[in-house]
Amino acid sequence: MIVISVIYVVFDDGSSSFDENPVTNSGLDASVYQVEQFLDDNLNDPDSYDPIEWSAVQPTKNGYYVRHKYRARNGFGGMNIENKIFYLDKDGNVTGYTDY
């Protein structure tokens, strides 16, 4: 009896979809992880953050942008609704934002 074994070697060439597009909307709630992390690091009261709406992530020449509407407590203790466009570079770092 002759047994022939075939061994497949798989190399990761770094071409996974995450590497190609690190900025994506979550399939669960359309959130964008990098923007949520940015807000957690920069809001006056991160515990008051309440997401309302996300747009689809849009590619640009230099990276991506996404619009996000959310509620959060301001520095005076009042709750504000913000509607902003967040700009991200090709690596997924938030590089800036503007009011929508």
C-alpha cells in the first residue's frame, strides 16, 4: 500500500480585506471603530456618548471620511447633539473633523 500525502503550505501575503480597507462600517450597527475610539479619547464625558446615526464610509484620495451623529455631554453638563464628518488617513487614524 502506498500512501501519498499532499501538504499545502499557505502563506499570508497580507492581502486580507482588513489590510486593504482598515476603515469600515460595522455590520452590527454601522459604527466605525476608529471614530468611536477617537471620541472615547476626546469627549468631555465619554460615558455620556450615545451614537445616533452613521453614514457609509467613503473613500477619498488620501483616506476616508464618515459622517456621524451622536449625543454627548458638553463641558457645562448639558447634552448636545453633534453631527460631524470625521476624516481618516489610509491607516485608519482620525486626522480631523468638521461640522456637518
